[in-house]
Amino acid sequence: ASRGQSELLRAYQTLHHRLTAAGCRPNIQRLDNEASNIFKKFLASQNIDYQLTPASIHRRNAAERAIRTWKNHFIAGITSANPNFPLLYWCHLLPQSEITLNLLQPSRIH
């Protein structure tokens, strides 16, 4: 596996651990059609089913939609900041942006 694939797997394992520790065990995962075999093997080891998103259909890929939503939300936050705000400190806006976006998103648990 390449470094990128192993790093994605490590990040997902961390997220999976956080979710299961909070009592939210994933049952199904929707993946990009380019998902690695090591990632699929991990999902199988955790008894998580997966669905592959067809190529070039970004509107059906939940990750692509989430990325677009987050980018739009973050850009709106930056543009509404004080005009004198130094943009080199944009990274300090990330936690607040994440909190406000999570408050706006409805839960998909039920």
C-alpha cells in the first residue's frame, strides 16, 4: 500500500474508534470507486458493508457533497469577516467553522 492509502486507513481507523466509543457503530460506508483494497479489507474485518459510488457522478458521492458544502460554508465565513482580518490567520477560523457547520447539519442517525 502506498503512504497515501495507509494514511487514509489510519485516519479512518481513528474516526471509527471515536464513533464506536461514542456508541455510533457504522453499518455501511459509501466509498469512492477508487477505494483501496486495504481499506475494503478493514471494513470487512469490522463487518461494515460498503457501496462504491459510480465514477464521475459527484452528486451521489456523499463525501464530494460534504466537501463542497464545507468549502462553501468556510468561504462564506471568511468573506463575512472584518475586512482588516489578516488572511494568514485563516487556520484559526477552522474550529469555529466546523462547529457552526455541524450545528447546521441535521443528524443522520435516525
